[in-house]
Amino acid sequence: MKKLLMTLALSATSFIYANVNAVVSILPQQTFLKKIGGDKVNITLMVQPGNSPHSYEPKPSQMKEISKADIYFSLGVEFEHVWLEKFTNQNKSMIVRSMSDNITRIKMMKHSHGEEEHGHDDHDEHNHADHDHDAHEHDDHDEHDHDGKKDPHIWTTPSNVKVMAQNIYNVLSLMDRENEAYYKKNLATFLAEIENTDKTIKKLLANIPTHSRFMVFHPAWGYFAKEYHLEQIAIESGGKNPKPKQIAHLIDEAKEEKVRAVFTAPEFSTKVAEQIAKEVGIPVVKMSPLDPKWSESMIKLAKSIAQ
């Protein structure tokens, strides 16, 4: 922590007359950083809309932005496992800080011939690692794996986003002390918005039985399910589509659980989801966990489950 404070303090003077140049990996991070940084922070997004953070490769123009960056806000998505070290090698003065500090992660759901392993709490042992500039010691180094490892989709629940917002404020207020009051005011406003989103979701799901199940293509909603006492039935697991026998099981499961919709994301193929939906006689609803309209997307998901 002393090293972090000294690094940020030494860097602070360069931001008195200029905006902080920040880089984030995915759209929700951009949304959260904009809420707190406002017009005092220039934000560069790496994984562009419509692309998956599991396979994205930066464009040359984005690599140029890395060279200008003061800070990279990491999260632990698979994209960072491949690229973050390259970014820090390109810009050795760029600070890397995690938005995920102090968040307890759950394990990713996986399937095995129709059986499921549901996420459970596991202490977030990686959080101390991000306090070193070296990308090798960066958080989530092994947590991008979808075969029973840690779930990187931490932003899909209000309680985690509150922590992320506080992390953003902590870093910006140290880097740019001149605008600390500005960031603090924005933090308070955003925390109130998150609280209202949570209340709306709870109201929408008030009449839904505990542990009700909803079907998704990609298991990106584990934190949402855990927070609101639901369970997700995942079609895809470990980056692989299910085999015919597993598809048959999923169809039977959807009928048995009276699933009313299959949620898919535009970043993934919808072919298998559409096949299952057709057999069960239910619609396919597109819901991206990378939607930049975070609050609206969380409420939309709750409404869809409730209906």
C-alpha cells in the first residue's frame, strides 16, 4: 500500500492541468469509470462493442492509446490474460490497478453430461497481486478459465459494482487530488443509482420462488443469480457447445423447470439456444452482460425472469 501511495502521489502533479488518460477492458468498466471520472478522465475501451473479451485482439490504433495511458483499470477477463503484459511492456510508466479488489469471486458453472456444478464462494486470494506494477503479478491470472475456475463476470450484480465504484474513486482521488471532491460527489451519485437499481430488481423478483432457474447460453449471470437467490442453467460451458446428448438433457430440463425463455448474448452464436427454444416452445431473448447501459440491462434481465 505504501508503494501504491508513493507511486500515485508522484504521478499526481502531472494531472493538475490535464485529464487522466485511462484504459479499460470492457464496456461496463467504461460506464462505471465515466460515472465517477466524468469529464476529468479520458477513457479508452479495448474490447469493442459486439466482440467477446475471450478472443478479442486490439487494433493498432488501440495500441497507440496504450502508449499515452496513465492507468489501466483491469478486471480479470480472459482478454487481459493474453494482452496485459504486452501493454505494460509497451508503456512501462502506465500504472495497472484492479477494479476487482475486495470482491469475493465464485466458481464458474460447468456441465458434465447434464450435471452441473454451481458457483460457490471462494476467497479472492488474488487481490493483493495487483499492487505490483508487473503484469505477471496481476490479478485473475488463472481466473479466466471457464472449466470450474473463477467467474470473471463480477459486474453483473449491484453489490459488486458498489465495490468497483469505490475502487475507482480510491485510485482517481489519489492520482488527481485537485479533483478529489469532484470524484467524491460523483461516487455518491453513482452509489445511489446502484442502490436504486438493486431495490428495483428485488421488487421485480419479489414473487419469484427461491432458487428459480433461468436458462442462458453463456454462464455470465452467476453473480446475479447468487445475489437474488436464483440459479442459471447454462447451455455452453468451458467455451464449448453441448453435445447432442447434453442438448437433449437441456431440453428436458427446460421443460421440467418450466423455463419461459433462453437468454443469449450477441457476442456468441445463438444456433444451439434457438434449437433448444424451438423444441421447448419458448422465445430467445438477447441480453448482453457487456451492455454499457448497466442499470437498464440488470433491470431488463430481472423483468424477463419475472415474466
